[in-house]
Amino acid sequence: MNRQTRADLRSLALHRQIARCLQEDPTLWSIPQQNIERWLASGTFGEDLLYWQQLFQNKTKEQILEIVTSESEEATRLRSSSPFTGVLDQDTRTAIFRLFLASHTFSGTSQPAQIAESTKAQTDTIS
């Protein structure tokens, strides 16, 4: 498995945990909204940030969570410019990184779908 696939799967695991946190504590929704506003105000941003802004304006929170936890190509691309930075505390992020690294030997024998499903089950226990 190549590095990009590993990074994409790790990002999916992180965003699944982010989704859980947002469902448990709706006040955390202010973090991505503030990130979007701050990044737009900086004047240097990519096309995906404008797309995130549109999502936050036009989709329900549930729809946004479906997008960030999806395994689609679009969701994978969007996670690479995620406004959810700051939702997870450092201890949770570190636990996911460690769990992800300890749980998978990337010898090329594991399939991405199997890894994504395995990581999903394991991150369920972090909450």
C-alpha cells in the first residue's frame, strides 16, 4: 500500500472520530465554522475551502457528517483540506495515530477497504 492510501485511511479514521465528537458535543461545530471564516479572511485558500463554505451553508450537520465519513473519492479529497482542525484534542489524535500504526502492517497485503473497516471498529473504542 502506498503512502497516500495510508494517509487517506488515517484521515478517514480521524474524521470518523471527529464525527462522533460533533454528535456528542454540538458546541464543537463552532470550530470548523471559525476555521473556515478565518481561512477565508486570510485571503489565501484553495477551491476546496469555498466548497466547504458552501457545504456549511447549504447542508445539514448530518449531511456534512455523512460526507466527511464517506469513503468516496470526493470525501477523500475534501478531508485533505478539512476545516475540522481543532475538534479532536491532541491525546485523541495521538491515540488514533498509534492505534492505526499498531493495527496495520502495510506490507501491501491488506486491502484499503479492510483497513478502513478495521480502523473504524477500533476507533469506536476510543470515545
